[in-house]
Amino acid sequence: MVDSNLGYSSCAMMNCCGLLTLQKEPVPLKSIEVELEVKDHVATVVSTLNYENKEDKPIEAVFVFPLPGDAAVCHFSAQIGQTQIVAEVKEKQKAREEYDDALSSGQQAFLLEESDQSPDIFSLSVGSLPPGESASIRLEYVTELAVQADDGLRFCLPAVLNPRYQPQDSEGTGVQVTSVPASLVPYSLSFSARVSSPRPVSKVESNCSLDPLQYLNTDQTQATVKLAAGHKFDRDVELLIYYKDAHQPTAVVEAGQASAELGSLMGDPVVMVSLYPEFPQSVMSSKASCGEFVFLVDRSGSMDCATNNSEQGESRISSARDTLLLLLKSLPMGCYFNIYSFGSRYEHIFSKSVEYSQKTMEEALKKVEEMKADLGGTEILEPLKHIYSQPCIQNQPRQLFVFTDGEVENTKEVIDLVKKNSGSHRCFSFGIGEGASSALINGMAKEGGGHAQFITGTDRMQPKVMQSLRFALQPAVLDISVTWDLPKEVSVTVLSPPITTLFQGQRSLIYAQLTGQSSEAAEGCVTLKYSLAGHPSENQLHFSLRPAEDTGLTVHRLGARTLIRSLEMEERENREEQHGGMKEKVVQLSVQSGVSSSFTAFIAVNKDNGEVIQGPLVQRNIPTALAMDCFLSSAAYRTLSLDSCSESNVTYKLCKMKKSAPLPIIGTFQKFSQWVGDRLYKKRFSSEASQDFPAAVPEQPPRDPLLQLVSLQEASGCWLLDPALAAALGKTDEEVEKSKPEKASSEVWATILALIWLHGFKMDAKDEWELLAVKAASWLQAHKALCVSECVDAGNVLLGCSVKKEALGL
């Protein structure tokens, strides 16, 4: 196979139609069609990729693209003319050899494999596509939909694949990603979804433009929706699906495959149990007053761009700074904390976690305000190792919050490290911006017993992070166990790893294989037991053992995927001791279930084509979308080190980059070079001007009123009566002082005013300030404040509100 020297060029630069290689040769992928079917909280995705070779020689097309990290890829086939070839799952090295052998003998072949480094990146090779011939590739996977804070179900179709950062000392070759700006992606995307549930579908929202929701029946339990034409590939396609009733515990039993052997995973029925534990309100209202809170913030260059990849949006690092302000103000007195930041290296504010106080909070906030996206690459492994090497503080459970845009390559190594230390902490992870690795973000939270959140498009980071802080402050759920009550002739084999954590309103999934025969009327029962705040609790779910209809093998494949991932992790943990035994188990299960793994691949060879394809193959790399504006303004800037380079040195670096193309920017090189030139010009002009004129202080944008008020709160929870508070409330210092009840202390009056302002003007952002307001109310109660009612009445008059005392928690 011959690999051409690929680069991409825009129409304006080449005066041609479409996106071409530097050799003016067309990219063979023409369109992608995606059909999504959602049944309750499980999604089946069918993607059809249409290729056409318009060249005069046979080609091999290679497409590296993202998929959800927890997807179970279960079907891969190719349609050439009237011939359909269905791929088989085989051990990865054997599949690669079969693919190479087929191409060497002039046959058509198709290979789909998961990246060795990260389970959310796949490579699709379409081999020996003759001149003038077309091929349609069908790819199918199933996945569960994550429950959001507002009870919506989130589906994400990854469309953006940013280059993954590979640490310098890591082993193995990196994932070779060919990326271009979203505006230059040469193929189209069509997307349609069908949603069905026992409960009515209330609405479907998206970060992309959708055609109107169409209901298929009168009770609104079935609906369809389509992506509006003209998707620009500048973002992942995200759907949020809402049902009219809150999620309820369910159990779905799926019949085994008729052709599979009884007693095997695919031959026996498999049950999927969805549990939504509801904790007593009395327990939920009591927040933990202890804990060690460690915040790990990404400061790599890519954090400089906007969350929604627009030029106008707030940068990721700016949003992270605002979020850290809310977090630090919301922490309980008596806890411990520290803040780490990382890029190519890492830093920490304190040498070890310190007790939360006014002094330590102010010191941390001063450092947070200075944080910039200036630490280079994305090496998250080393700071994690350092954090885990620190001894835990007695009676202070460790809670780790990780903020990153998730563009790392050693995903599995990071997740393995989190799991290894799962007994000493809980990990809450946040994926920021388009292209964040779902495998990394979900994997860290899952193995760390925490919760994962994604911040994309117009999402605000703050409410999602504060929801996770509420989870972290919940009393720990201990002694979790699951027991089964089944007919004596039926036995159960649990496929899921043990449940190690439970959160209010969040789903816990259990997959289990049911072996043995039972009557159609037979029932089973699963019981979830746990201890919460010292009180034993349990949730029971009774279910019919009669298999559901029309589920196909979806539950079996999800169960197989769950078991495969567990075995893969076990294999990595014990690689030196296993001598290949665990790998063989994974391969056997993957082949048996038809679900991909890190040790297997899908391979299809067209053996019916009697005509041998002549001539050397030319490889064509299919580009994925890249957040290019962000890339130009941050990562490339640091690569070239413009602040410290002479103009001649930068010119040399540019030429070297263009020749070796280490960065995926060739297609917009003119734009890139112009941007660098502008930077150099501004640098030189500002340098010359500074000799004659004092440096101008850049005008700071006005601060958000909510953050302005929050920034003034003391660590104890109260506010001080001063001019800064009056300004934040939109009043003069004189107005505030004049309205204060005579017997009220300054701190009590200031604190009540702040609470009234929050409830009166910022109820739409309550998720962001609720915890710090609770802390303020607790401070008032602890100090047995006098004249509270009088202060509330006077405060309402001053601020023009009508907030009741009870609403303030007083």
C-alpha cells in the first residue's frame, strides 16, 4: 500500500470544486447518513458511509473518526453494487493480516478497528476501490443514554475529532488523525432519529438546528426528528430527550439468540435492570461538613478557545476560573482543599491540601484569577499520580474534580490509574467543548465512583459543576449489595461490575445472564441494599421473566460490551501475570457476541469479485472536523513560541512545519501564516511604541453581577457591609447604610441583603448559588441573628423585591 503525502487545500486556494489533496485528487467519502433509534434509554445507531472513487487508479481510503466511548459496535458491512459483504469479528492481528493479504492479491477488503489507546476512536479502511466504483459502508452500534441533571437523556454523535495529545515518554505510536477546519469538511451529514418509550415524549432539544418534532401516535409515545440541512461539522450533534414522567426503575428481559448454544451469553436470556434510588429528603437536606476537595484544571493551549468554538464565546479557561470561584465559595467550613493545574507540566497552589478558611480561600482565589491556558500540552497522568501519592486526611473523604477538554491519547492508562485508587476517593469529571473524549470523561467518573458531565455549545459550566458538588456533599452511600430472588431452576450470572456508588436520582444499570428454563408467568426480584447516613435502606424491583418483544439482541450486546470492558481492564492490570489468558477470554467473547473490543477487529473481504484489481494503491486519508480557530489562536501560538522568537526564527519554523506537516493545518496554511504575520506585526509595533508611550492597560469587560456578589462572600458564609457590596446590589453605600435596621449588625444586614438579591433577581441561576446561600443561612442561624424579620422587610423595600423570610431558609 502506497501512502501519498497528504495535505488539504480550500477551493479558493486551488480554484477547484470541493476539498482536494495537494495533488488535486478528490477525497473519496461523499456523504454520511445516520439513523438513530431510541427505545426508552437505549439507542441503536446505524451509520452509512458512501464512498466513490473518481480517480483513474484504485485507492485505499482511511477514515479515523470518533464514536461514543461506551458504544458497543455490533455490525459492519459493505455494499458494492448488488453485492453485500458482512464483516466478521476476528482477533485484531489476524484481521489486519487478512486485510493486507486481500489487498496484495487484488481483492476488495474492509477493516474496522478500535484504537489501542482510546476506545472512542475507530479506524475504517476501505481497500482496493477501483476507478469509478462506489461502496456503501454500514456501521451499527448500541449505547445507553446518560441521565442529565434535569432528567433529560443525552445522546451525542461525535462529529469533531481534535488531535489527541501524546505524552513525550509514552510508548506506542499515536493515533494518526487527519483533520481540517469544519468549514472545509468535504462530505455531507444527514441525521434522523426515532424515539419511542412507554411514557410520552415531551420534547427533544439539540445544540444543532432541528426540523420540528413529529409525533407518530396520539399518546405521543413515538416521535421522529431530523437534523436540519446544512450541518457545518463545527460541533458534535447532541440530542436531549425528555419524557413526561420521571424515570422509573425497569427490568427488560431479552431472549437469547436461537442459533447460539444454550448456557452461553448469547444463547441465554439477558436482563437489563435500571435502578433510580430515591433517598429520604431528611437525609438529602443534610450536607457533609467535611471532606478533602481537590480540583484539577486543564491549562493546556486548547483551553483558550470558546466552549462552543465561536470567536465570541467565553473561553474555556475563563469559564473554569468563574466555576472555581463558585466552588470555593460553596465549600463547607472545616473541609480541606487544594487546586492543581496541568498542561505539559503541572502546578499546585498549596504543597498539600489545607484547611478551608478565609485566609486560604483568598490565597487560592488570587491564584485562580491569574490562571491562563499557558501550560502547553495535555499531560494529565503525572498530576494524577502526584495527587494519589498524597496521604489522605483522616475523616476527610477525598473528592477529586477534573476539568479538561479531554484531548489526551493515553486514555486507558489514565482510567486504569483512577480505578487503582478508587478506594481512596471519588472522581467527578467534566468534558469541556466539542471533541472532548467521552471515553476519558465517562471512564474516570465510572472507575472513580463519581459523576461525569459534558459542557458543550451554549452550556454553562457552573450549574453542571455545582450539581456534582451537591453529589459530593451528599452523605456517602455504604455497604451496597445486590441480591436476586429467582425461581430455583434459574441461575444468574452478573455481567456488570459491582455497584460502588449511588447518587440521588441517577440511574444504576445492571446486566445479568439468566440460565435455565422457567414458565412464562414466572417472576424475578432484584433487591438493592445500602446504608445511608447510618440508616439501612433497600429498593426492590419485581419483574417478569418473560422476554420482551422487538428488542433484537440489543441487551445482549450491551451486556457483552460491559463484560468486555471489565475484562480488558483486568487484562491491563495483570498483563505481566496473565500470559495472554485474559486476552483470549476477551477475543472469545467478542467473536461470540459480535461486539468489537480492543483485541479484535471487523474484517470483510469481497471474495465474489473474480476480477483482480490492478495497479498500486494510493492511500487517501479522510479528514474529520477540527476546531481550527481555537487551534490557530492557542496551540499553534505556543508551538511557535511567538513571544520569544525572532521573525526569522518563526519563518524557519513555519517552513519546517509546512514541509513535515506535524500539525493538521496545511489546508488553511495561508490563513495560519497570515495570523502569525499579524501576531509578529503587533509584537513589533507594540515593542517600538512602548519606547515612546507607556503601556496601555487593557479595558476589562464588566463582571457578571452574580459573580461580583459571590466574590464578596466570606468563607464563613456571611457578607460584609462595604461599598463593594452596595455596588454589587446596584445601590449607593449611603442607601444601604441608611436602610439598615438599628439593632441589626452590619454582617447580618449585609448577608440578608445578598440573599434577598439572589432570590429576587437570580432565580434562573439558582443551581449556581444555592449551596453558598445555604451556607449563608446556616451562618445566620448559628449566630442567632437578631432582627431577621425586620431586616428582610427593610431589604425587600430597598431592593424592590418581595422575598419571604422562609424562602431564604431562615
